[in-house]
Amino acid sequence: MRGKDASWNVKSIFLSYLLYLAERGGLSKEIATSSVEIGKALSMSQQSASRILAEMEEAGLIERKTFNRGTRVVILEKGISILREIYSLLEKSFNISVSGRVVKGMGEGSYYIREYSEMIRKCTSFRPYPGTLNILVEPQLIRLIRAGKPFCTIKRFSRRGRTFGEAYIYRAEILFRQNNAVASPEIYIVVPRRSRYSNVIEIISRHNLRKKFSLRDGENVTVKMSAP
């Protein structure tokens, strides 16, 4: 099967950049960018990013348009087809899961969940516990989640003179061993449009998941994505 699928015949770094562009809305518009920005996003040097862009353009995945104020990148049909293929493969899979480790956040989760609480309630039908369970994963997974269709989108809003950005809510399940049993509470992954993390999944629930299941930093859990 892999020999026939276009997505398996391109470099993994190409897939990472295509997902990065899709995350920024590149499936429907040109994206203003630079080799410096791409290097930071993909954890590589500016020189390596420039080379990757040139190779992707030569492969017919993207097109670069240079203007006085910088560069805009367009995902071409070949690149879009690869993204569609990846998404289709994942969508058809019965179980899409990834393992990660429980980690401490930056201490801001409680504040932001309280501010977004009413919006989350409208989306999920419950008020979330004021805090997130943070799972350390590979950065590619974050990009893959962002490229998919969210369960719902929380639009930008203002409260008490402060503006809060757009956020995307994805249905999921979390599985881990608890007294030799598998626990699967109702959870959602929340992904802010401008996230503080590049390799951490933030999970919300009506429960304090750390306390409910006696989770400690470093414990392994598995996150399963659910259909929107």
C-alpha cells in the first residue's frame, strides 16, 4: 500500500512544512512567510529552511511569490493532494492514537480555562475544570491536529477590556492504566490559534484528571482522536 501512496514518497520534513502551512490557513490562501520564520517553526537553520523551500518548489508542492515586503507561499495541487491523502487515511482509521508523558504546564491553564469556560460549555455542554492536563508529544502531532477538522471553534472574544484569541476544540479519549484497568473519561483537546506550546497537548475535562486518576509527571498516557 505504501508504495502506491504519494504521501510516503516525499520527505518527512516536506510533510511537516505542508502541515505547518495548512495550520496557518494555507489550504485556502497564500501565506506570508520567510526562511527565518520557517526555520523557527521547524527547528532548523535559516539556510536549511531556504533549501527545503527550494526543494519543495522544485517538487511541485509549493510556489513562492516574492514581493517588496517579503515572500508568500502557495500550496499547489500536488501538495494539497498529499494533505488530503494523509487526512483521509487518518479519518478512515478506527483508532488514531499517540503516546506521551504527563508534564507540568506554565501555570497559566487555570486562568485561561476560567476565561474561556462559558465558551467551552457552549461547545461541549459542560463547564471544564479550571486547569489542563498537559501531555508532551512530538511536534508533528500538534500540526496534524491543527490540520484536521475541529469539533468546534471558539471565536475571538473580549472580556473586561481584554481580547482572547481563537481556539479549536477536538474530541478525544485518554487511555491509561489505573489498577490494571483502562480509564476513558470524556475529554477534549484545546488548541489555541496562538499556542504557547509546540509539543504539548492541552486536555480539558469536567474533572481534575491529575487528581481523579492520581497522575504524576512522567507517567505515560495514550491519546486517541475521535471523529468531529
